[in-house]
Amino acid sequence: MADQSPAANAPKPVSSVKLVLLGEAAVGKSSLVLRFVNNDFQENKEPTIGAAFLTQKAHLPTRTIKFEIWDTAGQERFASLAPMYYRNAQAALVVYDVTKPSSLVKARHWVAELQRQASPGIVVAVAGNKVDLVDDSAAPSATPAEGAEGEADEEEGGRKVSREEAEKFAEEEGCLFFETSAKTGSNVAEVFTAIANAIPEAALKGRGQPAAGAASTGGAAQAGQRDDSNRVQLGRGDGVQKANEGCAC
Amino acid sequence: MPEDEDQQQHVAAQRESSPQPPPLPRRPTTIEEEDGLRPPLTPSGSVRNFKGSPRPPLQSKATTAVSQVDVLGLSQDASPSNNQRSRSHSRQPSGRLQSRAGSDDDTASVRSVQTLAPGQSGDIESLLDDVVGAAATETDEGVEERDDAASLDTSPLQNIRDDLDESFSSEFEPVGSFEPDGSNGELLNRQWRAKLKHYLILSSAGKPIYSRHGDDQLISGTIGVVQTIISFYQGAQDTLRGFTAGDARFVILSKGHLHLLAISRLGESEAQLRAQLEALYMQILSTLTLPTMEKMFINRPSTDLRRPLQGTESLISSLADGFTRGSPATLLSALECLRIRKAHRQVIHSTLLKCRSPQLLYGLVVADGRLAAVVRPKKHSLHPGDLHLIFNMLFEADSVRAGGGENWIPLCLPGFNNTGYLYMYVSFIDPETGSPREDIEQPLDGRKRDNEIAVLLISANREAFDEMREMRDKVVDQLQANGSLAHIRRAIANGRSSCTSILNTNKADTKGADTPAPIAHFLYKSRANVQFVMPSAGPLFSSTVSWRRLISLYARLQGALHGKTTHLKVVHVVTGGASALAWTTPTFEVYVVAGPRAGKHVLAKAAMGVVQWARREEERLFVVGGAVF
Ligand SMILES: Nc1nc2c(ncn2[C@@H]2O[C@H](COP(=O)(O)OP(=O)(O)OP(=O)(O)O)[C@@H](O)[C@H]2O)c(=O)[nH]1
Ligand SMILES: [Mg+2]
């Protein structure tokens, strides 16, 4: 913020951020994206096949983040493709369904996998979706963490995952946490804005630079990397030539 | 699969090598429709000198053939019993009726059919002369020939299935679920049995995988019976392929660890139902690949395949619904293309080639659910069955399109290779439905959803998304710049032509008012291109029921042309509601349908008109070869 240019009307810098959505099937990943991108909701959304790629901008006070969103399919048979999508991601949104305990278990697995396999600097947010189905949202302590699981599954559709339990898990893992509803739109923009804010300035690439290029180098020293890529771009001829030489040998 | 293909090739070979099969004894007991009596058309030999030389087919021959299978000896008349004969003819045909001795093929028995004296030659114009000439000699049959479509005005094709109206209206409604106390079991069973079309898929261990109607509880009894019957036959080293009961035809397709069962009361032939089951099977393979599925069953014979197939029920269901509504593409095993000028298509093709990424296997431009252009490697053609699966996923099942954005979809195209996955990049180009890229700014004139143009880029490399996306950007930019998108949009807006406008284009002088077409609808399939064309449905066939009636009529004609033991080149059918003619040659199949009073020569002349038109417009109507690299 300090380094912001004084002219209020000057276009804010735009940076691209790759974001991947992960989570069990039918928790509402695509619905959250649809709400964020088109401000729309579909009651009977078909399962995603493979993955969908969408973009949407988040406007922060000092800069604009252009999210390049990979909305992955939650069904088990696509699980092996997930690394392809989170490998280069700077942010991940792991979604579970507050009415379905198994989806939180799955969310834990995803967070663990991201910590093992994704870029170390990745920003991870956990979202408990479908809070609109929970009428006790005013009194989150009403439901004990484990107790309600077995009985009266789908008919009532009430809360089956307590906010405390999920929030604690998110905190322990260093993740952002929200309870959302793609249906009502509650907290949807907030999650994406929070993610945008959490992306370290150093990890952001300037406009026009291909997102994949810098991100694919992965690794810990993001600031250093950034310098590298800048240098390559400035001295383009050199870089290309070097690469060619390398190939020829 | 391999045996089927062998069989097809075998059958095809047999056909060609026996130009004069033994005569078919007439079977008057089962004839219920007016038969085509005189050869209005010359046979296959005559089309040899078609202007266009045979084009490289989009796929290998074996897969293009409509599947030829044993026809059940025990099967009865495929059509409902309440068909009436519209008129009777006592005159024996002067044309030669042909069949194989001792044939118990039901398609031959359903209607008397005829073939033409083979070996005649002549170009299409002389064919037409024959047709017109034939008309004169037909009048002694007392058939009232009419050259207009007036007789079509009232309830066309009425008797394809008289009770279709009521039963068909509930065909697409779900059967309910059991009450907890099971009190509504009888009602549900009645609802279930009232359905005209069922598809059941189960594992050889008897686990249900898919049912078009009814939940597990409702179908468990049926599954048990089916499973028992199939294994009874298998125990006897026999394979049960199907049977009929009343007006319902049962067809079973056993593939490895899967049994697929179709039950139809829509009068479809065994071969047609089998082709539908093959398509459902391909859909399953498309999700899992063959080796993966086999591994599952080998590791655990009691595998519940519904888990790995989760989320694809809607794809299977939309295929099944499509077959039930009536799909010319499946009936003809062919696909439909966008009609576009040859030069315009060439520009699209060269654009695709110019922008081609080295990672690309197939590239398709699809508009309004029809193929506009294709780019492919020289040694690989596209299987229409594979394309049908893709089109079903993109345009019927709605899961991809509704999401907006671009998609990267792993799928197996079993006709191409049933052992592995390909990766399909899908992008719909339409700002209205939210093309995700802000940087594509092309104001499309049309605003409707079906104006959508889809770019599909298929790669064998699962990491190739960025390359495919880059290619898409280039392709779209250039198509926009060179005017191709505008051409495509105009073609979409024009829609399919009407019969009248198509047949009037054959007139030498285009001055004066169009004469109303004597036919109501037609299908024309180019065999070499594995593609078909049809006119707009028009008001006559815009309702689900009238469309189903039309498709049922086509199915009967198609069944008669392709019965395994028949060698028919021409089939003529008259029902109370319609008269229709189908004609097949090595290069095309044409089907025309008119009102019940349209005579044979009218139909034949219209069929010739369609053939002439299709021949003249071939490169507009069909993607011939595509862009090959
Ligand atoms: N009540 C309610 N329903 C929701 C909400 N979000 C999604 N749904 C519904 O949940 C179902 C699944 O939503 P999707 O967005 O397709 O879920 P997904 O996580 O993308 O599923 P996959 O693509 O299969 O992984 C749909 O029927 C949605 O309408 C929500 O916030 N509230
Ligand atoms: Mg989804």
C-alpha cells in the first residue's frame, strides 16, 4: 500500500493468480465459482467432468487480482488429475459441505496433500459451503461436533459439521476459513477477497506475464524467482540463446 | 466388437459378391403394408459414375456399417398390430423379389419388398427417367397418385403407434419411489411396465449399474430375472441375444462383465436396439476405459460399477432419452454437419491447419450441435459413435455448457482407442453465455443460446491444456478476422432447409413460385462421408410424438434395408398415415416420407430429387475428408 502511486485514477496493477478448487463431489465447488464469476446459482448443477477453467477479477484497494480458476471435479476417478491443477497454483480453495461430515474428512486430505505436494507458498482457504441449509447459524454451538452424524441424514439437511471443529482444523493448518453459501451468496466474495489479500506481494507477477511460466518453477524462494524471470525477460535474446545451446549439447 | 466387425465385413462382402440372390418367396400372411411392386429405380451399379470419386471416409469401413446381426427367428412383426392396410394390391410385382432361400428373417416378412434388376447402368439422369417412366405404368394398379402434400395435412403417420400419444407423454417422466411402507408398490410397477422403452445395465454378478426407469428396489426383481435367464443360456454354452414378448422386444448385449438389456415397444428392430446398447456401452468405456473396467471386475467380480461411474448417469440417460425420442444419427450411424459453402469451409479448414498445435490430435468446430469443420491426422479418422458421445456430453447433458468457462475433459473415445484417455479442450464462443475470456471481444449478431459455436481440441497429452488454449485463441482470432465466424453464424441462423426449398433448387429456372414439396421429410446418408442430412422438421414433426412416429417409420425402412438376410435396394411402405420409400446404394441411403396418398412414383421422384440435390451440394452438406495433416 505504501508503494502505491499517488494518482487515484491511475489503473491499478493487475496480477494473475492461479487458484484451484478442491473438495468432495457435490459440495458446491462449481456453484461457488458460478456465484463468484456470474453471480448466479443453479439448483441442480450437473457434476463437473474433468475440470473447468474460468477467470474473474477481484478488486483490492491497491491492486487488482485476476483469478485464473481451476474448478476441478470432485469425483474419485478424477483424483489422479488433481496434481496437474494444484502444482502451479498460488492459491487453493478447499470446500466441504456443512451438512456432510465425510466431506470434511476429504477436505482434511486435500489440505494435507497440498502441504506435501503444492508450492510451499500456496495460500489455502477452507470453505464450509451450504450454510443456507443450516438454520442454527445464529447459534453455532447448538450442534455437537460428532454427535449428529448418523441420524436423519438427508431429510433435514441440518448442520452436521460444527463450525468450531472446522475452524480449529483450518487454524491449525494455517488456512483461511469461511462458512459460505453459493445459493445465497453469503461470504462468497469474501472468501475470494481474503485469498487475494493473502497472496504475498512478492508472489504476484505483473500484468502480461504468463502465469504458468513463473509459477511452474515452483520452489521456495519466490522473490528470487521473480527477479530471475524479470531478468530473462529483459535479456530475452540471451536467455533464448542459452536455452538453445543447452538443447543442442 | 471384433466379431461384429468381422460379421459386418463378411455380410458386406457377401452382398457384393452375390448380385443376384435367389428369389424371395412372397409371404402373404405377414404382409400388412402395401408393397413396392415395380422397380422404379435402377440399382447400385448405376451410381458408379457419380461425379465425385469415393472420398476417404471419416473412419474405417467396418465401423461405418450399420451393424448387421442375426435376426431372431422367433420375433414377430415389429410393428404394432393395429396397423391397417391402407389398400391392397393383388397384382404381383413385375420387379424381382429377392430373398435368401429359407429365410426366416422377420424384416422380410413384415412387408414385401423388392430389389431391382441388378447390373443396369446409367447415370443419375437416366435413373430419373426410369422413375418418371415407371410412373405411367403404375396407374393400372389403381393407385391414386398425387403430386401435392395435401394428404399430409391431417395427422401424418397416424398409425405408427396409435396409442403413442398417451403413453409417450409420460415416457420421460420418472417413476416414483417406494413409500416407506411399500404401499405404492403396485402402482409403481404399473408405471414401470407402462414405459415404452427400458434400458438396464447390470454386471455379470447381477449388480445393477443403470436403469432408465425405476430405482433399485423397483428393478431388483427384474434384474434378478434377467440375470437368471442370461446365465441359464450361458450355462448351456449359448448366448441369448433377444426375444419378443407381446409387442415388446428384448435385446441383450453381453460385453465382458457387463450385460446391457433394451426393452422396446416402439417397434425398433433387434439390430437397431443393439446399436443403441453399443452406444451405451461406449459411454461406459468412455468414462472408464476397457482395461480399467476389466481390472475392477477381475479384482472384485462383485464390483459395484456405479461408484466409478458416479456422475455419468446423466450422460447415459440423455443418450437413452435421445434414442427414445428418436435419433437419426444413431439410426444411420452417421453425423450431421452444418451446411456451409465449400469455399467457406475450406477457409475454416486451412485456419485450423495453420493454427494447429503439435499436441493436437483432433480439432472440431461445432455449431448448433452440428459439425462445421474437422482437422485430423492422416491416419486417424473419427468414429461417428465417438462423436455422438462427445455431442451428447456437450449439447444434451448440459453439464459442460452450463458451467461456462473452458473445460479440460479426460475421456476415452472407444472407437478410436478403448484402452486410454484423451484430453478434450472445450470452449464455447458466445459472449452471451459468458465466454470466460475477457480478451475475446467479438460481438455475435445472434443472441440465442443455440447460436453457440464450440471449439473442441483433443490431445493425447494431458498437460496440453495451455497449448490447446493458445490454439483456440489463434483459431478464433483468425476465424473472426477472415469472416468465417460470420459465415458459421449465418449458417446457424438459416437452420435446416425445408423440403420445398430443397426440391425446388433442382428446377432449372428458379423463377416463379416454389411448388410445394410432395414429401414431408427425408433422410439422406452419404456412406463415404458417414454423414447425413435432413430437412427442417417443420410444423408437421415439431411435437415429440410426431417426431417419434417419423423416426419409427424410418426405423422400419432402415430395418428392411439392412436385415441380414435381405438384399434390398428399395423399400416402399404405405401405412394408414404415410407412405415412404427408402433406397440404398453403395454410396448413399435415401429415405423419403409423404402422406399416405402419395404414390410410389412421386416418392421415387422426390428421392431422386434429394439425391440430385445432395450430390450437387455434397461439399456444402458434408465435411468431406476434413483438414488432414
Ligand atoms: N442449498 C445449497 N445447495 C448448494 C449450494 N452450493 C451448491 N449446492 C447444490 O449442490 C449440488 C452440487 O453442487 P456443485 O457446485 O455441482 O458441486 P461440485 O462440488 O462442483 O461437484 P463436482 O463437480 O461433482 O465435484 C448442486 O445441486 C447445487 O445446486 C449451497 O450453497 N446451498
Ligand atoms: Mg463441479
